[in-house]
Amino acid sequence: MKNILFATDFSENAERALDFALNLARNHGAEITMLHVFDIPTSWNYPHAETALEMERQAVRNAEKNLAELFQNHTRSDEILRANYLVIGNRSVVKGILEGIEESGAEILIVGTKGESKVKELLVGSTTKAMLNDSPVPILAIPENITKVSFKKVVFASDFQTEDLRALTQSISFLEPFHPEITIIHISRYDDIVSAEFVQFFKSQIHDLIKYPNIRIEILYADKTGKSILNYLQQNQVDLLIMLEKDRKGLWDNLFHPDLVKKMEFHSHIPVLSFSEKHLLH
């Protein structure tokens, strides 16, 4: 991994996410691009500016200054870390971030998320939920109540499809410097027993294609996928959840439908690394 994109609105929660971005950058020797997307400024924001162009220039300068200060406040003076500062004006935060992904050449997007209640989801969760549909790179979403920066114990929620192997391969490339223990969990309905032969086939695919030694598989039987995953996370002190947002209709739609990843983003107290299937296949 060579370039990490960290998007911030300068909120306290975004600062927590920066610690994860910096941790990844240190361990990969990667550059970090710090992005801020601002709305088109008005004369209320910059009363002394004479033209709209000057207002925009002032907004860019202020944001670049704030990005630099944020980076300096979270790093040591003797660290060899390189940061690029990217400021984009766009009325749509999602479109601004997508532009930032393309311009920076980033391989992963890191953002802070907020909210457990439905009201908070509507107010502050929409940006990240929209990004899950459109981002061409994986998104690492950091919840506001996170207490530690760690990737030692990782869970990958899978429905045993080929696309999951692609997402798992990319995840390992991000996480390998941390040497995590990875558990692949599969949620199955009680009336849909997964055969031992099928599990063995999936294990053989992991062994042949991925070759990461510290992986195991667990089958969980439950009717409600989201609740079952949350219970598992709480009982096993997991540091990171990885999920693939599906872009198809089919047998597993009731279990791993597109909304599940979005719900997990906002009802989990741990970071969630999300992949979009439609971009993973390109």
C-alpha cells in the first residue's frame, strides 16, 4: 500500500480516525493524503473578500492550514511521514471525496463515523452510507467511541463466494504488517445447514489462493445476521470487522444484502473495513 486517503470535517471523531490512518501509513511506509471537502463559500464566511473566487481561495488556504496543523498535532517531529493536503470545493461531500480518491490515487479511504440512534444515522451517517455504494476503494470506518488502535483480532463476515476471496486477499495486503488473527465467520439459517464438504472446499481455496497462515473458519447458525454478528463481536473482543457489500440478488440476499454493511457501520463499536462488490470485480 502506497497511498492512504483520510477524509476529515475537522470534527473530534475524525481526529480519532486519523490515528488509524497514521498507524497504517507508518506500518506500510505509505504516504497519507489528508482531504477536506468544503461547501461553496459565501460572503457570510468571508465578508472582506471582494469576489467569489477570492472567497474560494481563502477557504482553500484556511483548510490547508487546518489540515497541516492536524497532521502535526498527531505526529512526532522526528517521524518520517509524508502528508499531502488536498482541499476540494463541492456542494456534495460524496462527490468531493470521490474526486479526492481519483486525484490522490489512494488505495483505501479512512473516515470517522458517528451514530447509533436512527436520528444520528439520518443526520451524520448519510455520507458514509452513500460512499459505500460509490467508492472504488475499500472504506475503513472508525466509530466515535473507539478506545484503541489495533488490528490484532480480525473478523471477516463471508457468504463463501468468490468475491469474498478477492476482498480477503486485499484485506490481508493491508493488515499483514500487524500479523492479525483472522476469523472468517459464516452466518447460516438453521434450515440451511452448510455441508462439511463445502466448508472444506472454501478452506482449500483460501489455502491455495491466499496462503496466509493465521486464518480459521467458524459457522454460526442464526436467523438474524446483523444481530448474530454483533453478538459475536461483543463476545470475542474483535478489533476489526471486514464485510463485502453485495451488488446482486440471489440466494444469500436475505443474509448479506447491501443494507447489512451500512447497518453494521453504525451499530458496531469497532472499525469496519468495507468493500463494494461492483468495484472489486473491475
